[in-house]
Amino acid sequence: MTKKVVKAVGSPWGQRITLLVLICIVMIILEPRFFRVENAKGILLAIAVNGIMACGMLFTVLVGGMDLSVGSMAGISASIAFVISKDNDFSGGGFILGCAVAFALCLVSGFINGFFVTRFSLPAFVVTLAMKYILYGSIYMVTRSFFVIPPVQSMASRFGNASIFGIPMPIVIFVIVVAVSAFVLGITTYGRKLYAIGGNKNVANLAGIKSNVNIMIAYMLSSVLAGLGGVLLASMNGQAGQTTAINYEGNVLMAMVVGGINLAGGEGGVPGAIFGALLVGVINNAMLMLSISSDIQKFVQGVIILAAMTLNMYAKRGSSGALKVRTARKSA
């Protein structure tokens, strides 16, 4: 029994859960308010936004890519939706139109990311980093360096603060996105194609899979879900502008790494991305409650990413070594 417990704790998932439990224990000692209902609700709302964006980035990571433009994509989406809503006197129809235009822009931006990655074989890191700066610059032009603050009773404000049967809207949308993403990746042909492309693109092409088309769709999905997360975040905060979702790509990337998603592609799934978003949300909330400065928070996030990637690498090597040993024993 003891050996089984030790083995479970030593597994990748065991290490992640153990880390989460340890953080919670430390917070019980240092800050009892951490477990108040209001704080738990705040953590869940933060996880909802990060989780939606993480589900989107997961599609690009599975094909061996990455999307560093998700933060700016969320910002420009929120800004466009709110500006168009403002131009229509913050009417419900104006907000819906703004969201439609914003998501259309996200689709185009995602298509451009995927086009340059596939057509010109450029590194996804470079392409999406360039898109990040292009979109951040666009936010200033769209908002004219001002924050757009809708009235409290407008749909732009109520969208992210409404509830369905007592469940906050961001969490409801988060659950729907998780369910759809899990279905697409776990059951559909498209999901299986993404894993095949991430495993070996050349083999996937030989098998008749149109890798470039599927990769472009992955980047478009990532952009749209980032845009959705941005609109939700802006609505929850009651404003959209230059700082909306700024540097959120760091949180999403950290969720990928902490959740055990293989950044080389072909491995990982929605449970890992969501657990990563959960752990990141808890860590960020803990640092805020302990009044840790933003500079130190960034330092901690960097250490976590480096440590998580190192642990994932050694865990993968360990499992490969164990597999070779078992194969050798069977051969003998």
C-alpha cells in the first residue's frame, strides 16, 4: 500500500496535485482569508478566463506550435467590442455587433498566424510574437489611448457579471468551452489529426492528412477563444483598453507547462491545460493576498515555468527508460 502511494505521488500528476495541496496548506497558515468564499469565487473567475484561453492555445501546442499573441488578441477583441458598443450608445445590439466584428478579426488574425507558420515555414514563436506587437499597437489606435467604460446596466457590463442559476457567466462559458474542446480533441477526426501532426508532421502528410490546413484551423481556434476570454475579462472588470489581458500569454503558457503539455507537440490534453490554469490561478491569487510585488510575481512565474519544464523533461525521460527496461526484459 505504501509503495503504491509513493508511486502515485511520484507520478507527474501526483507531483502536480501535491504541489497544489502544499500551496493550500501554506496559505492556510499564512493567510486564512485565502479560503473565504469571496476569494474562492475570485480564483474561479480568474481560472475561467485563463482556462478558456488555455484551451485555445492547446490546439496550437498540440501541432508543435505556440501562440504568444493570445494576450493581445484578447485585448484587441475586448477593445473593438466595447468601442463599437459605445458608438451604438451601449445598446445590446451594439455589443453583439461589436463582439461579432471582434471575433471576425480574431479569425483573420489566427488565419494570418497559421498562414505564415505553414506557408513560409516560419517559427510559430516569431510569427505570433510579431502578431502580439501588431495587435497591442492596434489597441492604442482603436481606443485612442483611452479606456472604454460602459454603463453598469449595459450588456457590455452585464455579460461578464451575469449568472445562470446562480453560476457566474464566465464559469458557465468556461465549462462549455472545456466540454467542446475535450470532445473535439478526444473524439473527432480533427482532434486525432492534430495529435498525428504534432507527433510527426511528415508521417501525417504521408497518411493523407492535410497538415497545413489543420494547423491553420488550430491557430484560428486559438485566436477566437482568446478573443472570447478578452471580452469576458473586460466585461467583468467593466472596462476595455490598453491593459486588458496584458501579458496574459504568460499565464496561459505557464498553464500549458505546469499542466504537463508537451510543447514539442503531440502530447497533452484538456485536463492538463485546465489543471495548469487552476494551479496558476491559485499561485497568482496567493501572491496577491501575500502582497507580493508585481516584479517578484513575474520572477516567481519565470521560475515556475523553468522548473515545470525541467520536471516534465525528466519525467518523460524516466518513463522512456522504464519502457526500454520492460521491453528488454520481455525480449530476454
